[in-house]
Amino acid sequence: MIGVAIFTFAIAHIIPGDPAAIQCGDKCGLIVDYTEDGEPITAYESNRIRLKMDDPVGVQFWRYVTDLAEGDWGDSLLYHRPVVDVIKDAAPITLEMSFLALFIAYPLGIILGIISAVRQDRMFDHVSRFFAIAFVSLPIFWFAMMLQLYLATGTEHGGICDPIFGTEGGCFPIYGRHDPSYTYPEDGFYSFYPAGGTGFHLVDSWFVTDEKLATMPEEWNSNWLLFKDTLVHLALPCAALGIASAGSLLRYMRASLLEVLNEDYVRTARAKGLSEFRVVVVHACRNALVPIVTILGFSIGGAIGGAVLTETVFAFNGMGRVAVTSLQYLDFVVIMGVTLITSVIFLLSNLIVDITYAIIDPRVRLE
């Protein structure tokens, strides 16, 4: 974390660009004040003084680290809010989408990888490997837009859902986190629940009180309807991330299982007369899953990284979109805040994976 803080701070000061100039735009030359000696102060100079950009870089970094240790992540120049509040609103959106995408990717990739390994060099194996390589190779933003085109539009734009399922305008919403016809509740939760909710709307939707639900439009006046609306809006972005991740997991699982199926204990289990299902699922898969678990931490980091483009395509105001917007306007404090929280998530996920690895593999415990 210390290394990440130093690196991001250094990058923010190395890249070309001047936040003080961006804030004043074409009015940087305007005189906004005078010094005690009567010297004029332009808008540009005033911004540099306010942002304390004239201090040495070492002093700026020490001030940043000290404030960070005290829980002060700085104030966003773009959003005009504390960085902590900006990330608090954006992080749950990204994490909810990323975890749901992994919930799609892991079962899909592992199951298809098992079938592909069992049916090695047969038609299913060839087809599954082809699609695995295809989904890994395709850019996520392109795949996301293809999902929008075919599943979130009407037939006049190329959609395929309406004639098949009898829908109008596609099976899924084309963008947004919720239906624009209503505002998702920001209060009205049960007393034992965090005020304002957690930001994870798939969870929050079940803790909205009946009194609050009664004030909402009829189409969303129950916990189930709120949950369903959130889930439907997450379907396409999570599918875009999940299917792309499933392709690489399929290849890992297939290779790992093929290696295990050639072990002596698998042949012994077959010789004892055990069913092929029990041999593969109970004996072989348990050992083949060990390397798959170890890459879970990197999968979480990859899902969060892929969310940058996915959020932009589907108009989700998560950490990815916040980071991109902050980069455009050189809002360095937000960029560093997003980088730090992403690093924390990545490091924690890898720590959990290491602990899980020790639980499922007796050899690690013995060592």
C-alpha cells in the first residue's frame, strides 16, 4: 500500500497537465486579487495557491500521506465533494457488478472446462475451446455493445428478443442501473440497517420498509420488484464481464483436469469400479480446482479492471467511470483514491485466496 501511494502520487505529478489551468480554462489570465504589495494575482495563480501546488513535491506527498492516515482523502475538484464520499458511492456499484460477473464466470467456466476435459478431442471440446479463445480475445467494450444491440433493442435496430420472447424494445435495459421512471430509495430502511443503505442494491432492496415502498410507483412498490429491476439492469454488463472471464477459466480448468485424470489414484479409483461421475467430480475435480482457486484473486482484479469499459458502455457511475472522468479533468485526488481502494480490494482478495488455498489443500497445512 505504501508503494501504491508513492507510485500513484509520482505518476500524478509526472504526467503532463495542470489542474490549476484546467479549473480556470480560458479565464486563467483574469486578475482576481492583489497581494499585500499591490501585485495582481491571476485566476491561475490563485488556483495554484489554493491547491498548494507551489509547495515542494516532498511536502505535498507528506501532507497527502498524513491526511490519508487521518481519514482525509482530500476534496474532489470535479465533484466538489470529499473523495471518501465519491468512492463510497461508486465502489459498491463496481463491486456489485464485478462479484456478480464472477458468480457467472466461475460456474460457467468450471463446468464447461470439466465437460471439455472429459470429452477431450471430441466435437464439444473443439467448439468450447474455440469460443473460449474467442471470448478471451474479443474486447469487452465491443462484446458489451453487441449484447446491447441484440438483446436490448427492438427488431428495427437489429434486436432478436422481440420475435422470440414477445417483448418490446429488447429483453433487457440498454443502460443505467435502474429504470429512469423512479428514484431508488436512499432512505426508508429498517432501523437495524445502515442509514442510506450499503450501496449494494441487490441487498438493499430487501430492507426497504413497507412504508417507503408504498410511496413508490406501482411497478416497483415491493422488495421483489426493486430487486428484480436491479438484477435486470445488471444482467448485460455482468454477462459481458462474466462470459469474457469464463473463457480463460474454461481453459485453465480443462488443462488442470486433464493433468489430474492421468494420475495413478484416478486409475485406481476406476479400477475399484467407481462410477465415472464419482471419479471425475469427487476425486479428480477436487484436486484440479486447487490452481483455479489460486487465480480467484487475480480474477477479482481483472473484473474490476474490465469494469472501467463496461461501466462506460452501460452508463454505470462506478469506480471505473469515476476514474476515467477524473483523468479527463486531472482530478488527481480522486484518481489516487480510486487506485488505493482498488489496491486494497486486490490485496484482500489475494489474502483470502491464500487462506482458502490452505484450507482446501492438506499439503499446505502439513507444511
